[in-house]
Amino acid sequence: MDLKSSQKVVFVSGANRGIGLGLAMRLADGGGYQVVAGYRTEDSSSRLIREASERETLHAFPVDVTSVQDLETLRGHVEEKFGHLDVLINNAGVNLEKHLDLQDLEWEIFAETLRVNVGGPFLTTRVLYPLLLKGREKKVINISSRMGSIELSDGGMTPYRVSKAAVNMLTKNQSLSYGKDGVTVVAIHPGWVRTDMGGSHATLSVGESVQRILTFLENLTHGETGHFLTAEGERIPY
């Protein structure tokens, strides 16, 4: 099999747990993709690494999405193994000190949240962009959140909300800059999902959210570039 010419290739960041792990597994098992699944530390990624060792279509790769050096190493790996990238799913994110009141927050919490949640999708897309240009699908999915909507905000979790609002603006600007090359960039809300971040009271299982995202990905067209959408394709106000 000539992987460089015959396979669709996707990179999923933050694939060691939650939605990222669910996406990586489903895409590798039946999505028709070769999946490069990013993780930051081995001690928190044992399941991903084990699953990747058992699947020819799943490739676990250590990468800190805020490190240009790590991302350039990733780019070299994908270039050598596959020659292109069809889909980039910027999923890695944090929600630090989410129970603290605004007045009790320190700037360091804001700074780290922005570094990961905004810096990650910015840097990952910028570094992997040459590979996307060689791909057939040319799709970038930034995992955002309804909590990033300024119009719909009801307060709380301020660093997370601010970071996702920034991701939405980043998405819009990426769509405008990259549209000339036929690259589609969208921000999507995956739903309220029962993960470490979403909590046990969330309304969706990981599997349910993943299925919605995969259906969204399959149906995504360039006409939707720059939009902030639910996984069902409905517009969310910025």
C-alpha cells in the first residue's frame, strides 16, 4: 500500500483522552483515515499508546502543541510517512481552576489557558499548513465551545470562555487568510460531553459527540468556512 498516495490522513491533537481519544479511535477504526494522534505525556496516554500498537491505522505521536520545535518534528514525521495531511482537528485544551470566581483568579491561570487553547490551534495550523496544502480535503476543525459565545455567555469559567472566544476569532481570521488556498476552517461546539473537562452531569457521552463530529466532518463544505457551528451544523452567534 502506498500510504503517501492512497490514504486520507488526519492529525488529532489532545488525543490521549475524552473527545480526542474517541475521535482518533473512530477515525482509525472505520473512518478511512490514517490517524496521527497527538499526546503530551506518556503517563497520561497509556490507553492511546496501547491502542496504537494494535492498529495499523492509528499512530500515537508525542507533541506539545505549544512548542514549535515539537510541531516541526511532527510535521517531518507526517511528511516522511504520508507526504500530506487532509484534516487537522485542533482538540487539545484545558479548563484550569474552573470553579474559581473571577475576583479570585490570578493572571497566570489566564495566560496558561490562552497559551494552550489559543496558541495550540494557531501554532499547529501554521506549522502543519504546508502538509494541508498537499492534502485532498484541506479541512481544519477547531474544537471550540458554546461557552465562547459572547452573546450567549451567562458568566463563570472566565479564562476558558475568553480562550474559546479567541479561538472563534482565530478561526475567522484563519478562514480569511487560508481561503485563497482552498482550505476550510471552522470552529465547532462538540456538545456538553461527559469527560474530565465536561463533568459527570453532561448530556452527551463521548461516543455520541464523536459520531456527531464525524458526520459534521463528512458533510463539511467550503461554503461553511469561518463559521462557528454546532456539531449538527447550526450557526452559533459569536
